[in-house]
Amino acid sequence: MIAKEHAAESGHWYTRQGEPMYTIMGKSTGRMRNTTLRDARELNLVPSVSGIINVAAKPALTVWLQEQAILAALTLPRQDDEPEYLWLKRVLSDSKQQGKDAAELGTEIHAAIQGFYEGRTFSKYPHHVQSCKNAVEGFYGARSWVCEKAFAHELGFGGKCDMHNTDGDGIVIDIKTKDFKDLSKPLAFDEHMLQLAAYRAGLGLPDAKCANVFVSRTNPDLAHVHEWAEEDIQKGWAMFQSLLNYWQLKNNHE
């Protein structure tokens, strides 16, 4: 069964029927709260694709976080008589805020693009939306897309795919927002390959083409489609299953 619900996919839980269960009613408080691993064990929920992939190292992200910390240290001089531990605390807090701001902007742009494909014409980020549309249509032509499909796979994971098309063998697309001003540096990394491979399996489209659409946060008129080779997706599926097995053993939850 495939269900529909708007929410970010990372770190969330799904029922075995493919329904998102990101929050749950607290027994003691009577208020909604985030679903936990303990809840998942009790309710037989499955983890998200992103939650599985997060157990692997992400070198590119690590480098970016280190750069943010260095930049924060350069722009936040140590105050007179300020203990080192307090200065370091300010530096870390500032660097985390930079990452938080970038993530929030990316979420807003992503939501605007998703809204366009779901039929909403008004957008706070029209240039980002148009650049994404141009890139997708330039690569795949004018097509109809199914948006925000959630699923659960029999191996014990779930997810929610940005866009897919079922013409022929199908196409599976995941949209990413990043800070880039040109295409001189690589945008696609292993975690993107694994994610798409898992989405393809979860949606029941074993031969679908898989692509990331990278939309620049810093250049609203720039978007790029990266279609993965079939051998890459097959490799990604094998890698994802290894991470899934590790996650299930580590968390005693299959």
C-alpha cells in the first residue's frame, strides 16, 4: 500500500502498510510528540530510508561542517578575558546556526517546488521553481508526475519519494537543494545513489531510471539533473541493504 502525506522524510517512521507515523500521542501527556525507536518496536513500525543511510559516514557533509566551524571562528574573535571553553561554545553555536539557516532555506525551496508539481501556482521562490521545471523538462520532456508517495518495503524500511512517473519502466526523482553557483564541482554522492535505489525498490519500480535534481540555493536560475547509471543504482541497492542489515542488528529491530 502507498500513502500520501507531506513531511520531510529523514528520520521518520512508517507503518508496515506504508503510512507515515512521524508523531504519536504521548500516553502521559496526551500531546503529540515525535515517534521514537521504542515506539517503533511496540507498534512494529519501519525506519525511513534516510534514517538507514544516516548510519554511514558522509565525508562531503563532514567537510562542510568543518568549514562552517572554521568560518565561525574567523568571524567571532575571542573577547577579552573570555575563557576558551566559552569562546568555543559560541563558535560551535554560530556554525550550527549557519547550517540550520541553510537547511531551513532548502526546505522552503523544496516545498515550493513540490507545491508546483502538485498544482499550486503561487510560490515564494519562483526562479528556483522555474529552473527546476526547465531542468526536468529539458532532460525528460513534458510528463505528468506523481508526488510525495509514501511506501513500506517488505525488508523493513519505508520512505516518501519526491516525484515519480510510471510510463514504461518508470522514472524516480529526488530533489536536493545545495549551495552552488556553477557545475564545476560534483553534486552527486553515494548517499543520493543509495536513497534512489531504495525508493525505486519501495515503489515497486525495479527497472525505473533514477535521477537527482539539484537546485541551487545561491543561484536561483541554476538546476541540474543527474541521472544515475543502472550499474550505480544496482550497487546502491546492495549497499543500502547492507546498511539496513547493520541498522536492524544494531537497534534490535527488524
